[in-house]
Amino acid sequence: MKTLKITLTILCFAFIHLNTNAQLAERIELTNNNQLLGLGTQYFLKSEILQEDRPIIISLPVGYKNNDANYPVLYLLDGLGNIKHVVGTVELLTESGTIPPIIIVAIESLDRSRDLTPSKAGKDVYGGTGDAGIPQSGGAPEFLQFLEKELIPYVESNFRTHPYRLLEGHSFGGLFGTYTLMEKPGIFDAFIIQSPALWWNKEEMTEKAKEFFQSNTNLDKSVYFGIGGGDGWGMRQELIRYVDVIKQNNPKNLHWMHQEIGDEGHDDARLLLNYYGLKFVFSDLKASENSLKNYSDEVFLKSEQHLADKYGKNVRRPASDYFDIITKLLNDQNDLGAITVLKRASEAYPNYAILSNNLGQLYEKTNQIDKAIEAYESAIIISKKLKLGQEVGYQKEIDRMKNSQE
């Protein structure tokens, strides 16, 4: 029991140490005049469908060039306006294990009223002028065709992509997201729909939803509907009426949420809605209660493989989830199970020497001395690489175990 208490104390320290070192960041490339890069690279895609050159910004995840993994892709509407805050949020959530590493494809807007609206707007439409309404509106069918037939094939031909795709849009972009969900639901696996302009043409998307959700009784998608609690005319109540249609039909396998955030207004809500939307879409990375209560190596490893199949091999759970499982196993005196989870945590978070340290301790406790020495040797390599200054301590543990074998 004394050994168990010591191990749990060290494990608790390890979790604190892990969070303390979570701010270790990869260096961002500099231009010749010391300007920071890091948001992505701009490309121009010649579109035959739209008859124009479309600018896109592609942001690759940290480590993309150093491995052969495939990554889910987030297609971001109004990309130029949203790329700064989205890249920062994605990197933060990826580092914490809350979401998997993803590729961001930010689509710059050239004419939002044309590309993101599903139908022509008449003279009485909000934002129209005189009898003309919004004359260029109604281009969403062509824009969706551009995404499906040109942009997505281009991205998937030139980058290492995983089949899992997300679409994110705000305001008119959210309107386009609801249109895409119902017009061609097979293109994307998940949608982050922010403050959608569902007032468009007398709430025609809500009318369309009544038939769509009644006909599609099984819809294997993740959809986040988010809006600021301070959003005004044409937004909050219209979104409530849309999601009420979903509630009335309750499609099987549809993983969805409707959320109002604080008192945020229409534009300033975007950062928070992106944050909460990503967390919701990838909420299955959180360990389930069942995995804590009814642990087995087989079930744990199978669930890890399921996430890798769904989101790519570089996916990982939040570090705190691994620690919760390990702590439960140690309390149950299941040291071998704890080793299985700790090995996986060490693979998932390779820059944290303390994980290798704890793995070494558990190996020694279960009389696997050679593996314990290997774990401490790994900790030394990490400590040197990141200048943690813990090499001497780890080497003492190795020397002690080697001396005990003589």
C-alpha cells in the first residue's frame, strides 16, 4: 500500500508537471525582415465552375512535414477574416489533445452575397436596395459545386488528407452551412454553424428543414449550432425555430448541439463559437465513464484504434483523461493495465519526459527492469532535447537498477 501511495503521489506530480510544460511551442518561421509566418500559405485555384481565380489559405498542422500521417480537413468560409483566430484556437486545442491535428483550408470571400446565399433575394429582403433586392444573390449551388468538384479534389490531391471533413461558417457562412447540410449531406462529416442568417428569404432553410429531417431519419453527422446570446434581429429566434425542427424529428445518429454563448454580439462571438464548436465536434476524444469503470486492455486499445481510424493516426485524448484512467487502475492495483495506458500516453505526448519517468517506475514495480531502464533512457533523451535539466536524476535511477542486477 505504501508503494501505491508513492506511485499515486508521483503521478499527481507528473500531471502538474505536464501542464506546466504544456506551453512548449514549436518555432514559427520568420521572413527575411523578421515577420512571423505561421498562418498558412496562399494559393490561387482557377475555377472553371465559378469562372474566376479563387484565393485560398492552407494552414498545415505542426509536424506535418516530419511524418507521413493523414489529417482531417476543416474548410473555413470567409477564410481571410477568420484564419487568424481559428489557427490559434486549433493549435491550442490540438496541443491539449482536445481535438486531433487538422489541416485548415480557409476560403477567401470575393462576393459573400453571391456565393453563400442559396436563392435570389427579392426587393423586400434585408440588405437589398430598391426593387433590385440583392441582384447577385443565389450563387450557393455553384459555390457548393466548386467545393465538391474543384476545391476538395485539389486539396486531397496535393496534401495528405484523412477522409474526415468539416465545414465552418458564420452568418451568411452559417446559412451556407445549413444549406449544404440539407442539399448534399454526404460531402462533410461535421458542421460548425455560427450565427446563421436563417432569416434569409422568409426562413426558407427552416421550411426546407421540415421535409429534410423528416426524410433523413438516420443522419450520421456532428453539427454544432452556436450563436451569441446578445445577437439581434433575424438570428437567435430564427435559429431556435430551425433546431426545433430537428428536435421534432430526432434523426438517429445525429450528434448535435444548439448553444447560446454569454451576451456576445453577432461578430465578436466567432472566436468563442469556433472554440466550442471544435470541442463539441471532437468530444468523443474524451474518455467515457465506461472506460473508467470497466477497464480492460482490449477495450482501451480498441477505442484508441477507433479514434485513429476516424481522425488519423496522430489523434490523442486529452492528457488528463489518460491520467484519470491510470489513477483509477493504480487504485484498483492493476499495475499492468496502468502500464498499457501510460505507454499510450507516452506515445501521444512524446515531449514529456515525466511520462517516461513514471513508466520506468511502474516497470520496476512489476519487475520488468530492462523495460524500466529503456523508459528512463527515453526520459534522458527528451530532457536533453528540451533542456529540462533532469538527465542526472534519471541516470541515477538507471545506475541504481543496474547495480541491483549485479
